[in-house]
Amino acid sequence: MEPSTQAAPTTTVRSAVLLRWPTWLGIGLAVLVGLDLGDGADMAQTLPAMALVYLAAATLRRPSAAWPAAAAVALVILATEAVVGDGDAVWVLIGLAVPVLAYALWYGTRRADHGLRAQAVAMVGFGAVAAVGFAVHDDVGAYVVAAGLLGHALWDVYHYWADKAVVRSYSECCSVMDVGFAVAVLIVTL
């Protein structure tokens, strides 16, 4: 067998960055938010926000709905903080999740959609962790939020691997962002 005379395809920095754009976006958002973080429990709002994105995409049965849902959730957080103040976004997002949860649980049981039910259960779980982390609002609350963020990062990795619920670009970005947020929470808390 003769050696190949064809050159191996070259990977430029630009193509590598473009290929992993969700990772870079996740890093950038984690750094941006982390630099403005005053209290670790302030990140509690991200848990119901990210779970709501998954639930919305699963409810619509459109993984590509994750990015528009993420933008809508980010706008809800910004509007809530501008109008009501810091921290209340946790309760607003949990409140917004209630009708979506009701629909998901009702419709999910009617069509035997296990993925939708899993997202509904995850919304309840991540929402509860956020509520506890925000309600405690001291170092213990921050550690609860950090643990929740790491748990959600694992949720993202599973969905990336299984290619379920949301598009892979979203689960990739979200997992990187979750880990970055958790690290920021721990740095601010320690």
C-alpha cells in the first residue's frame, strides 16, 4: 500500500471557532454575567430560565425553538429586573412555567410523550432548587444554586449526546454556560 499524496485538510482558527461557536458563546456569556455577579444566589434565576427553554421546545415539539425561547426568557429576566428589581425573575419564571407545565403534563400524558414529561419534571426540579437557593440567599443558597447549575450542565450534556429536546448547539452552549456560572457562583461565594 502506497502512502497517500493528498494533503490532510487544514483546520484554520476561524473554521475551528465557527465549528464550536456555541462553546465560545457559552464562555462569553458566563464571563460577562460572572463579572457582574454580586451574590451567588443571584444566579438562581438561570435555573428556571434554562429549564423553561427545554420545556418550551419539548412542548412545541420543535428542538429549534430553544434559541427563540432562550431569547424570550432573557428578555423576561431583563424586563423583570428593570421593573421590579433583582431576584424577582425567579418567581416570574416559575410563574410563567405553571401554564406551560400544566399543558405539558396534560398533553404529555395524552400522547404518551415521555420526553415532554421528563422536561416537565425537570422544570419542577430545577425550579425548586432555584426557589430554595434564592429563599436561603446566603452562602448555603449560593452552594445550592451552584449544585443546581452543575446538575443542569449534566442535563445539557445528556441532551447533547442523545440529541433530544433542543438543538445540539443550544445544549452545547448551555452546558458550557452552566459550568461557567457555577464557577462564578463559587468564586463570589468563597
